[in-house]
Amino acid sequence: MKHRYLTLLLAFGSATAALAQIAPTEVMIAGSDHLNQIYSKDYPTTDVLTARGQQDIGRFTAALARYKPDMLVVESLPEEQAEVDSLYALYRQDKLNLTTMSGGRSEVFQIAFRLGKQLGLSRIYCANAPGGTSQGILRTGQNIELYQQAQQELSKVSGGLKTQLQQGTLSLYDYEVAINQPELYNLVYRLRYVTPARVVNGRFTKPDAQVDTAFINPKYIGAELISVFKNRDYKIYSNIVVQALQTKPRRVLALFGAAHIGSLQSIFASDPAFRVVESKKYLKK
């Protein structure tokens, strides 16, 4: 009996040691504004296609390259993988003219394609997921003023950065770096995933098709909004980890909008197979 117990202990110890030797995969969630959306012809400094814009986005990409990811995922749906593969192949052959291409300002092309080619990556993975909704559908309910105050606080900070970018007092590089600082993306995180839970006894205003209103409980209306946002992030997480199981990378870089940074980091932080690396380590102010 003692011999069997000792054998089990030794086997358990060996298994534990073997698991300890498997280093977790590093994952970094890098945020970028949607460069197509921030562009305005009235404000040339918002245009990534200008000489200055290309210089700034090249500098931003070079900073991310120091992380040396061997798997790069972007905010495109898996259903778009074939199209992204085709365009990326052309880009690597210098046969893709982004200045004349519809949507050529997209961060997928301007950052991810540039980074992938620079690092010699053979593929850019699509890991987005359908879902989500507008933050504006939560307008009524007990304690709604707390949610509205959080919206105003974020709007003041993000709006100030965008105004500086438009006026040319903030470069595109510094604008993108600011998005990756905890003081900003934590504001977004609290607005989407924390503060709404304080709002109860209300109803959504003009919810879109992504919100299944048949299962919404008005008593927990704010928590219901959080669940819509979180549901999408868990699907994105699933897309990333399933691809990682197949490719077995050492370092994953996920390029997503700032609204996803805090949430995805919290999800990956609870997964022992991954170790979260904050982008601010490479993106200095």
C-alpha cells in the first residue's frame, strides 16, 4: 500500500514538473483606432496615407515589432480569412496599392500587413466575432446618471485626443500610443463592463438585431448590456486560442480596437496557458 502511494506521489510530481516546464504563450492586445473612421479630408493630420501619416504609422509598427510576435491576429471575421490571405499575399509581393484601394487606410493593412511582412509572417489570422452593440441603447433606469457620467468622462478624454490629432498638436503615432495606455483603456473598460451593472429597472432604447430582447431582464438592464459586450469578447478569445492550439505560437499579438483591450486582457489573464504582456511596455509616450 505504501509502495503504491509513493508511486502515485512520484508520478504526480513528475507530471507537475513537466507542466511547469511548458512556458505559457505570451499574448499582447495592442489597440488601434479604426484609421478609416478617424480620417477626415478637412483634417490632413488624420490621414494615414500622407507622408507624415506613413512615417508615424511606420514608427508605431516598428515599436510593436520589438515584441517579435510569431502569430498576428486582427479584428476581421474568420469568414474573411480567404480575402485577407489573398490581399496579404499581394502585399508581400508589393502588388497591393493601398493608396487607391477602397478601405486602404484600415489598420489591418496599414499596421498588421506592414508588421507581418516586416517579421516574415506567412499569415495574418482573422479573429473577430459578430456581436456587440451600441453603448447608447442604455438610456433609462435607476442610477442611469452614473453611466452617463462615465460616458461623459470618456468622451472628454477621447474627444480631446482626437481634437489634438485634427489640429496637428498630436501626431498619429502619439495618438495611437495614447490608446494603449491603461489610464485610457481602463476608462473604456469601466464604461462597458463595470458601471452599467449599477443601472437597474430600465429598458434598452432602439436595440439593434445583435441584442436578443426576448431574454433581457429589465431589472438587470445594465448587467444585460455588459453581457452583450462580454459575449463577443469571449468569442474573440475563443477564435484566438483555437488558432493558437493549431499554430503553437510563442508570442501572440492581437490588434483590436481600444474597447477590447481591458476585457481581452482580463480573460487571457485567467487562462494559465497564456501570459499577458501589456503593450505599454513597447509603446512609450
